[in-house]
Amino acid sequence: MPEAGQETGSDHETGRAPVSFRAILQELRGPHVREEFRNSWAIALLYRMPSPPFVWVLLRLGLGPMAVTAMGFVLALTMPLQAWFLPLGIAAWALFISGVAFQILDCADGMMARLTGRSSLLGADLDYMTDMVQNGLFYTSLGLLADRMAGTGFAWTALALVAAFLRVLARLVREQIAKRVPGWDAPGPLGLADLPVAFVVGLTGLIPFMALTGEHLGAMVIVLVVYSTLDLIDAGLPFLKPPYRGG
């Protein structure tokens, strides 16, 4: 059994049979996918469900989950360059395609790790870092593209950076609370009253489509700021409950 932080070898090196397409489809029936539909329905629907063909191809190319994570990281690094240097009409589509491709790769690396038994602490942490970097760079890229379209200098870019900061802060707050109060975010029964919140939370998967909103992209940056602010407020709600406040 590999030590934590290490990947096992390829299927050829370990003598394992290649992962079948049927096995990849069965991965979509796992509890983690059902939970993703609950917490991030747009990501599950738009990127997780279409990912099996990409996973199959990536595995046949001999790529491991960490290599796919690295591909996503490099793709994220190019996003501001796409927004700033490509011709406007091409930049919008390139940014949209890159945003969608990143989400599919982000779904694929985890599926590949589970299917091949190549999960590792290092891989999980690199995936976490890549997600954080992509959030910041994609938001910034939307701001850059909005500034180019409207000729507003870097005003929309600055606002997009605020949205990115708030979104990252919300994630860090949730993780800190999870360390202090283990199990606070354990899923319970999803009632009708929870559906509006679940719907709004799941909208994050639609953010790549903002790149195609043309002259309304500045308004989308404002939407990002509002959405990120609501996300931070939601992340901080446990501070109002025990054990942070007396019961």
C-alpha cells in the first residue's frame, strides 16, 4: 500500500487491468456525486455527468490524477493572459471554454484517483491549491475582459479581485469552523425550506458562462461580488450558534 502523499504506479506497472468505461459510469452513482448534486448542482450536472469520456481518454493516454491536476493549474494560469491579450471576440469564447475545461478536469482528477486507487494527500492538497488559484484567476480574468470591453481601465478588475478575495475567505472560514466543530456541516435531510439555499449555492457552476455576456460583463462582476458576499455570510453563520455562542 503506498504511503500517504504518494501515487501508485500506472496500471501497466502494477499489473492492474485498465479501467473500463462501465466502471467510470458506475463512479457517477457514488454517494459523493449525490452529495455534489445537493451542494453544487450545476457542477454535478454540467461537468461531472459529461466527464466520463474525458476520464476514459485521459486514462488511456497514461495520465495520472496529479498530471490532470497540473493540467488544470497550467490552464488556470493562462486565463488572465487570454482575457488581456486575445482579440475581444476570441477572448470571451476562450475564457468560457477554459472555465468549462477546468471544471471538467477538476471533476476528472478525483474520479481517476478513486478508480485507480491513486489517491494521496499530496494530490488532494495540490487539487485544493489549484481550485483556489483558479477561483482567483478566473474572477480576475472576467474583470480584465470587462475593462477591455468598456474601456474602464482596471475598475472592473479591482472589483473582481474583491469578489475573489471574499470567495476564498468564505472557503477558509468554513474549513476553520470544520476544524473547531467536527461534523458541523454533516448533511441532514434536505427539506423544502432548504431548496432555495441549495439552488443559490449550486449556481457557482454557471460562472464560466459569464464570459459570454458581452456588454453585460461588468454587471456580472457586480453579481460575483454580491454572490461572494452572500457566500461569506453563509460561511459565518455558525459563529452565531454553539459552541461559538452560548446555547
